Amino acid sequence: MSTFPVHDLSDSAPPPAPPRAPTPLYAPPELTPERWASASRRLLAKLVGEFAYEEIIEPEPEPGPDGAETGRHTLALDDGSALVFRARRGAYGSWRVDPGSLRRREPDGEHPFTDPLRFLMLAHRTIGIDGDTLGHLIRELTTTVAADAALDHTAASAAHLADLGYAELEGHQTGHPWIVLNKGRVGFSATDTARWAPEARTPAALPWIAVSTRLAAYRGTGAVGAPDQLYAIELDEPVRAAFDSVLRERGLDPADYLYLPVHPWQWDEVLVQLYAPAIAEGAVVPLPTDGDLRLPQQSIRTFLNIDRPERHTVKLPLSILNTLVWRGLPTRRTLAAPAVTAWVLGLRDGDAFLRDETRVVLQGEVASVTVEHPLYDRLPEAPYQYKELLGAIWRQPLATSLAPGERARTLAALLHTDPGGRALTAELAERSGLAPEQWLRRLFHAMLPPLLHFLYRYGTVFSPHGENAIVVFDAQDVPVRLAIKDFVDDVNVSSVPLPEHASMPSEVEDVLLTEAPGFLTQFIHSGLFVGVYRYLAPLCEEQLGVPEDEFWSLVRAEILHYQARFPELKDRFEIFDLLTPRIARLCLNRNRLHLDGYRDRAERPHAAVHGSVPNPLAGRRAPGA
């Protein structure tokens, strides 16, 4: 095994490089006129719909000759022309724009209009974005269209996707349904994207590094409470011996080091430069790969071991800007991740409803190595991206939690539609043999009770968005239970003290974010209902024949069923009110456009709040409430 390249940091000059043939230019094969036009059209429809939902733009309805609603809407553009399109309004005030209806109205008539980049040029004053933001925005939007074209290039049928395993299916997903710039990946080149993006579906053997315990700290829980316990699971004996040998050959003691995998891009683009002094003095030492092939998942920085599925999933920092944030690992929260996992697992294992009835799977972060930067970690005012550079988190593997015959798919997969227009949801519902309404009842019954129980009983929420929430199906593709992941970033607790929080260790209490009860419910509303079900509902109407109103009635019925089951929590139903008539409108696109733009800041940004929207779940309360 060979080590991956590291710059020569000695005083001697490197030998001259031998002459090489010119490197051929890389051109993505998927960038054809047809694919670009198709991906552009879909993204423009999404952009218009999501910007209208967040009231970044305010299209006007266009009535018919008799004043009746036509479904057509008009948006005035900066040059006096107008964008005209058809859209259906849905729950939470959402917009569903018909991509085929997008046209630009000019003095000589209406013409098809499908270019989201041109739209930004024509509407940036209407949108209210400055020139700096617009420049970066065009780059992110362009790379997002290119990534969508790549997905189109290798798109598969819903029937084929239904047969894929969890790890393989991830590479076919189209990204965050709400965030328009969902594949911007600022920092990646075209070849980086072709190598490391989920849609590339390219397994890789990750190299490892050794870091002195003067810089690195280990935390673990349960069976991996100590580093050697983790390494006994993750590393074959010959690999561990090879790692030790690299250190001993340099006169270093392996007992003084921690081992962790590193993303090759992060090493080459960030770590060699910013940790150069530590590399020079031997505090950071490059090692060979462990040999296991891993596949990047939708989060792009998370790798699932496909050679040894029983080994942990690993999450690594990646200093690229994608969606709202730089995709690093916050040092403080990474350090506390195993303690958070131990506390959350303790709640589940001590609660018969969660443990035995819902059988919810909690994919906890059971081990972590954090590596401080000697300078940045001592500069509170430094941009947060420089304080999330190096570390690793090991997450419990999903495969070992599944019963025979069970299959897992991220919730996001249920929104996927194949080139022929068939949704994976329709394929799975048909395979189950259940009536569509019954299949949806089973989906909601699998997902909601554990989330509601954590909220009402323990004042604790996860962020059950499409990537974090995983639906477990039986052998007939009937939804049977829920798996949840990503505790380090997305577990929040009530700021109102509850008796159930008494068991929370101080190190967990210090790191978990707290929210007022009225906002704690937003993690379910915005993460699940607005962030996923808002798109699933019209899909089910179109492909399963279940009207949107019926869809939301089934969701509400599941909440009421839970509340009737636990009448002793009546006061909690009122504190954490999911059935309130209106909820705050969280906005995931406004932050980039109007709040933070592309500026550096010392703390991670958060979603914007703009006004409120009607709650489709509002209505009667549980019996006796």
C-alpha cells in the first residue's frame, strides 16, 4: 500500500519534474443541448415555485375573460417583459409550477422561456439581490443545472430504482427539493464533481491519517468507548499494523496518535496548506488507505462502506459551500456527538413505546475524532469554515439494524420521478399490493409516532428531512418503521425545562441547541411536512389518485391517533401545538439571496423566517383536549 501525496516540506529543493504530455481537457459527456434544456426547464419551474412560496417574488393571478381563475400567473420582469406560467397552489401556500407552461411575454407575443440563468439576469432587481450575490448565484445555479443534466444522463426507471440497495439508490437522488441551489458545491472543480459527487456513484478507498493526541481528541460510547475498540472493528489487523509501522519508521510512538480517514479532496485542497506546520513536525502523518470501498451519500461528506456494510458509516469534513453552509464538522458538536447519541439512545431504550412498538432505529454517532487547528480554534471571530476543517464521525451502520427481508430508503427517494414520469412512490405502493390510501396510512404510521413521542414526551426533536429520515420497508415494500440519523447537527430540545431532561448529562446540555416550544414544532413542520410532504402530497394525487386534502387528513389522523393513545400528555399537546391554525414560514432560499449571501461569518447561518402560512393540519383536537 502506498501513501497519498504530501508536499515536501524540507529545506532542500525538490528535483525537477520530468516532462509530461499535455493533460487532455475534461468535458462532461452529459452536457448536450437536449439534457441542458430539460434540466434548465425543470430548475426554472422549481425556482419560480420556491421563490414564490417564500415571497421573494409575488406573481399575480391572470383571470380569464369572465374573471374566473385560469391557473395562469404573471410576474413582471425588470425590463418590462413578463414571465407567464401555470401553477397549482397547495398546502402551506406552496406553488407547483408546470415546467411546460413557462413563457416570456414581450411586445411581439409570448415565447417559450426555459433558462433560469437568463431569468436571474432579467429579474434580479425584482428579486432584490445585489451584484456580488448575483455573480456567485449564477455560478451556483449553473453548476446545479449541470449536476441535474448528469443525473438525466444516467437516469433509471422507477422499477430499477426499487430494486436497488440503500447505498446505491442514494446516487440517483436529485437533491434538496426546497433549496434551488442544491448542488452548487462551491470549491469543487468539474473533475472533482465527476469523482466525488453522489451522482457519480463511484466507490473510493479513503486514505487515513495519524494525528498526535496533542491536537486530536477521541470520544466514543458503548462498544467503542475507547479508540482501540473502534479500530478493532474498522481496521483489519494487517492494516492497523501497517499504520503503526509508518509511525515507527519515523521514530513516532503509535500510542501517541489517533487514526482517522480523510477525504482526499480535503487533504489536497485544504489540509496540506492549513496544517503544513503540523505535517512538518510529524503531528499529522499521512497513512495508506484501509482498502475498504466506500460510496458517497447524498450529504456528499458521508461515506457508506459497501465492502463491509457492518462497519460504521463515516462522516468527514469537506470545505465546500453547498446549500446553506460550508460542509465541515463543527469541533465542539463533533466532540459531543457520542454523548448526545448515548443520551438519545437511553431515552429510546428506556421507553417501551419507542423500543418495542415503533422499533425506531436511531443511527447514532458513536465515535468521533476532533482535530483542533492551533490558530483558528483560538480566534472566535474567524469564519466558521476555518473551525470545521479536520475530524471524523463514525455512525452506526444501518444494515445491522434491519431485520431479515427489510429494506431501507431515504424519505427523499419517495419524491423521485423517473424519465418516464413514474414516481418511485407509485412503484412501491403498487408492489405492496395495498390500496394507495392504506399504503399512505402505513407510511404515516411508520414515521410519525416515534417523532411525536420524542416531541411530546421528551421535548426533543430531530430534523426529519428527506435525507435524515429513512423509511424501513418489509419484503412487500410496505412501510413498517422509521430510522433517523444525524444527531450531531440536528437534535434540538425545548428551552422550557421538562422533568424528562433531568437525565441529560451536562456535556449534552452544553451542546444541544434549545428552542422555544412554539419553534420546536418547526422541526417537524418545516423539516418533514413542508420540506417533504408538501411535495409528496401532489405527487400522490397525480400518481396514486389520493387527493391532496385526503393526504393531509391522513397525516392529521395519525397525529390525533397518537394523542388519543397518550391522554396523560394533554398539556404537552398544547405546549407543542402541531395543529395551530398558522405556522411561521421558514425560508431556505432567502438566506442566500437576502441575508448572508456569500459573506464569511463566525457562526453558521440559519434559515430565515418570513411571515406565516396556513397549517393544513389545523382543526379539531384529540378527544378531551
